[in-house]
Amino acid sequence: MTKLTRDQKIAAMKSSPLLSAVGETDLARFLDICVDRLWRKGAIVFSQGEAAEAFFVILWGKVKVFQTSIRGDEQILHLYGRGDTFAEAAMWAGGVYPAQAQAVEDSSLLVVTRSALRAAIAKSPELAMGIIAGMSSKLKEFNELIEQLSLREIPARLAASLVRESRRAGARMFRLSQTKRQLASQVGTVPETLSRSLAKLKARGLISVKGSQITILDPKGLEAAARGEDDGRQ
């Protein structure tokens, strides 16, 4: 498993939207009082209903946060990669984790406990201000997820997911960061329906698909599709 240097760990933390406004000196202090742990692929990071005593920063690897229905169907709520944080809202609320988290590949996570966070803020109040500034992007992410799952149809959810993947990659051509089965679960559908939705976006000239490689041909059109706007070319 990959071993990161101290500078690499700080760089991963700095890439996090939640911590991007925090200075490197404070990040280094933060790193000193937190623990980074390794999770093997398939390992459960936390279970639904477990006391939320910590949040996590992904130094490398990937983690999915999901819920399982009574029938055993899995709904992926988020798929996180390097620099992403998760479970901070549950920890700050002082309750329990509302979902499960599992490593989808070998991963290194920085474990930020409530006590460690308090100690870090006591030493540097500016750390709290930086984290608060970073919370706005997390709130926007949650609002978009709620809107997509409750109001938008599958093709719109898929289009929104592809727009996010493109922005994360910083390019119109990218490879999916998850399997198509995981992507289907993330947008709240099954692989067969996902394939049909991909075909619809492709038929509209918005994307091209080659295996796991996606090329966005019409960025504005795909963004319109993500908003649920139908130009009639389905």
C-alpha cells in the first residue's frame, strides 16, 4: 500500500474543498494531532447508526457512502476520492452516522476526531474560520444531491454526475472514477437503465462513450440536460 510523505499528506488535505482555505501551518498542526489509517478494499469505515465520533479526509484511495434498503438494494449517496472529506456533518451534529462508508479500493484516511478538532481549534482559531469557509461547497453538494434524487429523472441525474466528473478531471475527456454499476447506484437506478440513459445522451450528441472513457461533446448541452431541460432530441 502507498506510503505518503508528510508533504504529500498536507498536499492532499490542501486539495480538499473543506480545508482549502486553511493555511499550511495550521494543516501541519492538524496533521500532528490526527491519525491516518489504512483501509483495505471492501473494509467498512463506519456503519449506519454508529456513534459519529470522527470525520475523514481521503489522502488516497476511494470510499463510497451508501445506504441499503430493506430489500437489500444499495443506494450510493457519494463516491469520494483523494482530498475529499466525509461524515463531518454527522460528527459536528454529535449524533450517529446516517449511512455506511466502505473503501472501494485500498485507501488511506486521516481520522479527525471531535476531540482532535477541538484541540486544533483551541491552538488556532483561524483553523475554524478556514473550515467554515470550506463548508459552503459541502452544503451546495448536499443540496444538489437532494434535488437530483427527489426531483430529477435518471438522464438528468446521470448528466449531472458526468458534469461533476469532468470538472474533477479538469477535461472534457475522462475515465469514470467508478464502475458503471457503482455509477448506476449513485444516480439511483440499475445498470440496464444507466446504459439506456447513456445511449440517450450519446444520441443527442452530448457525449461519446468508449468503455469507461467519456468525452463531453457539448458541455452546455450536457449542463442543460443536468438541469432537466429537454430539447426534444431524445
